[in-house]
Amino acid sequence: MKDSFYDQVFEIARLVPKGRVTSYGAIAKALGAGGSARMVGYAMSNANIAHPKVPAHRVVNSSGLLTGKFHFSPPELMQELLEQEGIVVVNDKIKNFKSVFWNPLEEL
DNA sequence: GGATTGACGTGTC
DNA sequence: AGACACGCCAATC
């Protein structure tokens, strides 16, 4: 499954710069999938076992909420990684989300 | 090959 | 502000 939708999602996810985050919808749009934001998230389920590793912690929902944190080995890992990159997370959501948001469409 | 599913998104109530 | 509903679309069963 190399040319599947998943791999495209992984690619974009890997392109997210350190200290920045993006949303599922943004990735979907960057892929031209538009409304298939759910697929992006669904694909990230494989991110845990995907190689090379995918910085899934840099991908959140449109509200900057860490929706998928419970999918990490330790759920708190997601926030940990984000904070390590200088991203402030409060109450499971990213602070200054708009400031750290990385738009794939603008970079690609 | 139809039905189910989902780490979403946007709009309403 | 918080809860609920519907739409979208590909992968999996």
C-alpha cells in the first residue's frame, strides 16, 4: 500500500516543520481530498506503526485540540512532544494555535 | 461488493 | 458555551 491515500497523508505530516502543527482538514485539502478530513485521521492510525515514523503529534483537529492523543502509546506523549517543540498545550488544546499553525497549501 | 467505520469539519439547537 | 446532527470519502470487514 504505497500509493494509497495513507502514504500521502504521511508525507504531508512529515513535512510539518518542528514547532509547528497542522490540521487534518488542511492536509486533506492539500491532497485535494477536501472533505475527506476523516480519512486523514484514519490514516494516522497507521502512523503509529508507519515507517519512517510520522510526527502525528503535530497534527490536530481544526480547533487545535489534541483529539488523537489517546491513540498514542501513553496518551500524554502527544502533549509531551508538542511541548518539547515549544508548543504550549493547555487543557489538551494548543495555545496560540493560529500562530503555530502550518498550512501545507502555502508551503506546497 | 455492500455495509461499517472513523485521530474530522461545519452548522444548528 | 456545550451538545447534537449530518455530510464526506477511502479503507477494511
